Amino acid sequence: MWESLNLKDVVTLARDPYPSIRQWTRDTGKKVVGSTIADVPQEVIHAYDLLPVTLLGTHKPLKKAASHLPDNACSLARSNLELALSYEGDLFSGFVLPQVCDTTQHLSDIWRISFPEKYVESYLAPRQADRPSAHYWVKEEIERLISSLGKWTGKTLSNDALAASIAIYNENRKILGELYEIKRNNPGTITNLEFFAMMKLSMQVDKAEFNKSLKAIKDGLKLEKSKSLTDIVLVGITCDPPEVFDIFDELKLNIVGDTLVDGTRYLRGAVSLDGNLVDALADRHFNLGFFSPIHDNVYKNFEEVKKLYYDMKASAIIYVHIEFCESQEYDLPDLKNAIKKEGIPMHVLDTEYQTVSLSHILTRAQAFFESLKGGAL
Amino acid sequence: MSEKLTSKQLSRKITDEYMEDAFHAHDNGKLVGYTTAISPVEIFVAHDIVPIYPENHAVANLTAKKGVELCSAVESMGYTSHLCAYARSDLGYRKTGVTVTKGIPDPDLFLACNAQCFTLTKWFQVLARKGDLPVFVFDTPEHIMNKEARKEIVKYCVLQLKELIGFLEVQTKRKFDYDRLKEVMKYSAASSILYKKFLDMAQYKPSPISIFDELIGMAIAVYRRGTQECVDYYQTLCDEIQAKVDQGIGVLPKDQEKYRLYWENLPVWFKFSDHAKLLGSYGGVILTSLYVHAWSFDFDLNKDPLETLAENYVNRFSNSTIEDRADMAMELFNKYSMNSMIMFMNRSCKAVSFAVPTLKDILTKRTGIPALVFESDMGDQRFYAESQVRTRIEAYFETLDRLGLAQKTAVA
Ligand code: SF4
Ligand code: SF4
């Protein structure tokens, strides 16, 4: 189903992967387990022969979620809840929901209460990452997830199955990393929309199949070097809807680096296959880069962003703010100041699932990049 | 000597002495630690770190209607208007110096416990960045319903409390005294029992206290846990309320107490006394909320202090699942014979409010009592629509009357 897709197919599917996932489950008889972002060790779910799908909201109208989560809840959480309550809930046999902030903590409760007949497990991510106890805890949670999935499926997880799943995930990350490299060095070869569609779909469909498509896409690329593109670094948690990438393409921007949870933070998650696999999965958690709900120091984020900006010789930073995400909102003013002080041009893009105005985003981004060209920033 | 003081005088005395100590902490070789209202402050007390709760200071300013001024100031710094009003008013205070109290001393370090909310962690991080000060995050994963997981959560929290002690030893260059901690725990355990006894006096009919008394009465439990004076205060308070009970004195006279209400969430601070009067005019008394019970701990002095601390701080209502919150609220409904409920959707406090719609569904189903739901903000008056709230309250009591839910003892 996903092994021989071309770039165009990928872009189309990434907009709405669910019909194809439905078909795939009918064909294979496998069950689907959904997770919101971030940091669920999905390799474990995959190793139980289930299909882990990262939920990244829906663009269909909000109908039910609003009566569970008020309008000052982050739009990503509301959108994901809507996706499950109104549109695709029946596709999933279960959910593993990470808790990283107050919103996600409530979201898992609401979700569990809304789906009493389904398997719903919480993955309690640590909200500190600098002390030994955090390592202890991540390992503990991974082990708890393994045993919880074992109880639900009635299966025992073998080391070989876990190693095989990790290898498939690692391969996915590796190919995507190579494609990113191509995009960076050969701007114009892959558009922003196409690249981030590959990223997104990787997190939602069967990777054993999709890796084949990705390899073929990579091998078939005709390298181009468009000089007229402006290199930028994208900072934030996630960037949606996909039309935003269309806007970047229209404005002739080339994303050469990012800190997104469904971007580089996903790519960095390669897991060592040497030694104890649970330890390796736990270690991975600490090598992922800054994530505002977990890390305590926004200056780490600044250092990371600064390094990316200089290493990639980018021209500007675009910060993607998800409306009502408190974690971002407490960090943003200081991050902005630090970036400004460093003299790096930065544009904040406000996104909100369901209600985002694309023309507004376009106009504001246009104005920013025009001033950038004119040297006014 | 203190036996002669009333609870009100005692509260003032304790508070004055505490603030005096806080402002002179450095002169006395002590550090000032900012901490969250729900945090294992017993460790601070045992290590002679003066705990300061920016939330309390925020409450004073918000109650005195300084919310809009302070919040606007911080919004001009780039913070959005939907962050917690405590955080906004505190950051506003840092910028403008505006306060109705003498302010609070600057911090040397921070302890952020997220059993209450994660907002506080982020807010403290903002403050810490300004002075490049250390923040210790005491991470309390949700107290999910799986018993095995709970044991692991407690283990994780005990590990962190040990790390906290190590952190404080480095900051103060002093060894931590576990015997002292045991002493402090004794006071905390004793005052918690008395504090709970005080809250539970709302069981009586008529109730001698309303939530408004409790909100005032909880202050010492919040900031002086772990001290002898805290125990003394609650003993005095319980004695005073018991005397009222003995004389049959209620917030409302017995024949007028029609509606014994449950309140969900924090109060609307700047409407505090207005709400008491308004509800009273309909024969309503708010008896309790999970919020005020957040400080009635159940410390087990036979256990390792770190273990009982961990157990108690992870299982607060604000860190519990919605199902457990509903059970906790049901227990209060039954114990206090409540016959009505107000569910406040507080825009400021996402940590409490995002549970409210689901909790309301569960509680109305389980009690068969309709709920009044209203949305506003605990501290930012810009989100409070006076006439709308009044109309809703009026309509709610009419519904209750129509349903014949008034207490039988009250004059209809
Ligand atoms: S971290 Fe932010 S974006 Fe993610 S769920 Fe929480 S509030 Fe929403
Ligand atoms: S009001 Fe709510 S969000 Fe604000 S500090 Fe208190 S618990 Fe946290």
C-alpha cells in the first residue's frame, strides 16, 4: 500500500492518510494504535505487530471536542480529540497518550473516559531531563508500556521483535535525514511541502513499506540548485496545516533546519541496537533536543537555534507558535529577546488548527521577507 | 500567651512574623526559596529555607482588584492574556512594583512541584532566567489509577526528593538534617488533621463555615505547614468553630439554609465577598471544594518521611485523574449533604478547569443534581461579565426551587 509512492502521492496522502490506513488494516488485519506528540517510544508498539500512528490533528470542523476542552486549550489538543471523537475513532483499537503538559494530562483522562471500550494508556513523560531520576523514570515508563501492551494483546515481546522494529524506525530516520541533507544542499530539488509530507507520513503509516517509497524517491531525485531560495530555520513544536509549507514554497524559502517535534526531534531519535534495548530507548529520550514542556532552560533552545542558524548559514528564523500552547508562551518572549539580541531576524508565525487564516499568514510572512531582503531587519 | 489570641489575631501574628523573617532571611543567614502552594515544603522548613509563595502574593493583589493593571503590564512585555492570572500579575509586579502588600522578597532558588500544575514550573522558569537562579523541578506524574504504576511514581518521587535534598545542600553548603525533617513532619501531620477537621465542620446544619471562611482559613496551612504555630492556629480555629456549632450558629440561620453548594475550582478572588452575599440572598452557602482540601494531607509518621511526602504530594486532587476527582467530590457531597453545585470554568487555571466539563457530566449523573456552569477568570476582571453571572445564578436557584431540591429544614 505504501511501498511504491511517488512524491505527489506522498503529498496527497499526508493531507489525509486515514482512508489508506483503513484499507491497510482491512488488508493486513492489523490493529492501529494512535499517539499524540511527543516522545512515545512507538517502536515498542510496532514490535507488538500493531501500527503506531502519530495523531497530528484534523482540518475537518470542530464538533464535539469543544464541549470537552474549552477554547483556550491548545488547538492541537482539541483538534486531535476531534479527530478521534468525530472522524477516525473507530479506526483505532487503542491509544497511547503521552503527558507532557497540563493540557495533555487532561486530554488523556478525557480520552480514556470517552473511549471506555478501547485500550487507552498514558505515557508519563518526565518534565525534567537533567537529573538521574529522569533516566530512571523514562526506563520505568517504557517497561510499563511494554507490560501494558503485553497484557492488552496477550503477547510477550521478544527482544528480536523489538530490535527489528527499532531497525525499521532507525532506517526511516536515516533516509529522511539523507533527504533533508539533499534538500539543504540542493535547494529546489524537494519542496518544503514535499519534504514535510514525507516526514508526516513516516509518522503515520507502516514504515517497513514506506521506507521503500522513500528510498526510491531519494534515488530518483534530480538534483537541482536553485539560487533564488532563502534558507530559513523553523523553530517550534509542530507546523500545521500543510498549506503553511505551500506558503513557504511560494515565498521561495528553503527550510534547512528545524527543531520541530515532528521534524528534527524525530530524526534524532535513532536508537542503538547494541546492548539492552530498553536502556537504548530510554537514552534516546535525552538526545532529542529542546522541547518546551520538558526542558527547563529556554536558553538551551536559543543555543540550539543559534547553532542551527549559523551552521546552516540561514537567513532567518521562523518560530511556529501554536495558539494557546502555554509552554511555548512562557518561553517565547525571552527566546525572542535572545534571538533579537543576537541580531538574527525572526518571524513568529501563529497557527491554530481549524481556524488559521492562511491569507493572514501569507501577508505577514511576505512583509517580513520583503523587509529582510530590503535589509530593514 | 498565644492561647488568648483569636484565630484572626493569631493568623495576623503568624503572617507578620513569617514575612518579617522572609524579608530578613539573608541577615539571618537563610535563603529564600520560591515554591508552589502544593509542594513538599516540609523539606524547606527542615533546612531553614524560607518558603515564599508568589501565588499568595498574587491572590492579595487580585483580590484587591489589581488584576487588570498588573496583567496589562505583563502583556505589553509579550506575554499573552490567557496565561494564569497569578503568573501574569506576578510578572506584572516584577515590572511595575505595584502591590497592595509590602511585596515579597526576591528569591535565591525555586522549587516547582507540578502536582498542582505545570504552569507554575514555566512561570518559575521565567523568574529564574531573570536572575540566572536555580530551579528544581519536582516532577509528579499524574496519579493514574493503576496501582503498580502508583508505586513506581512514588519511587520516582522519592528519588527526586533525595535529589532535592542534595540540591539544597549544595545551595546552602549545609548538611540536611533528617531528624529535623521528622520533627517538621510531626507538625505537618498534626496541623493537617486539624485543618481537615476545620473543613469538615461544614458538615453541620446549619454550616458554621462557608468556603469563604475556608479560603481565609487555609492560608496558614499553605504557608506555615511544618511549624508549631500552624498547629496552634488550627487548634484555635477549630475551637472557635466548634463553639459556633455548639450554639447552633450558622453562616445562614438554620431555617434559611436552603442550598448547600459544592464549588468546583478556585474562587473568583475579586468577587469573593459579593458572591457570598449574593448566594446567601438565595439561601445558598458554598460548603466546600476540592481546592480547599488540597492541603488536608494524610501523612503517615510511621513511614519514611520522604515516602509519605511523595505519596501525599502526588495524590492531590489536581494531580489525580478525572475519575478520581469525581470520587473525591462525591465523598464530599455525601459527607456534607450538598444539594447543589457551581462549576466554575476558570480561564486562568487550565490545570483545574480542563477537567471541569467532564467532571460536571459525571457529578450531575451521579448526584442527579443540575449544575451551574459559568466561565470567567479568577483574577482578571476583563473576563467577568457581572450581569450575566447574576442572571445565571438567579436562574439556577429558580431551577433548584422548581425541582424541589431545597433542604427540608429550610423555610421554602
Ligand atoms: S505542549 Fe503545547 S502544543 Fe503540546 S499539547 Fe501541550 S499545550 Fe498543546
Ligand atoms: S491557578 Fe491554576 S494554573 Fe495558576 S498557578 Fe494555580 S494551579 Fe497553576
